Amino acid sequence: MKQGIKIVTNVKVEAEPTYNGIPAEKVIHDAIDLAHTVLEELSIYRQHNNLDPLTFDCEGDCCAFLDMVGD
């Protein structure tokens, strides 16, 4: 019985996604921190000025972003 040559190749692949040369994980964490800051500062501003909770559309956008990333 003939034996054939068998080649087994194991390759370990590592990838670090970046955005404009910045690690994507850092970009996402910074965006999360920014969304929290926007929500906190606008909330304080609205309360001090007796504004309606729906005054700023960007608050909803920040909440939607934070929901999307699971924060």
C-alpha cells in the first residue's frame, strides 16, 4: 500500500483593527466616554434651565449609541 505525503499547516492569525492608525478598541472606549459626558452635561444644563427632557436630539443619539455597544 502506498503512503502519500500529507502536509498539515497550522497558522495563528492575529489582527488588531485600527481607525486612522488608532486601535479601534480605544476609539470605541473614547466614544463611550464622550457619550456619557454629553449626557451628564446636558442633563445638568436642562435641569438648571427647566428645559424639557426632549430638548436635545443628541441625548437620544448618545443613548442609542450606548445601547448599541452594550453600555
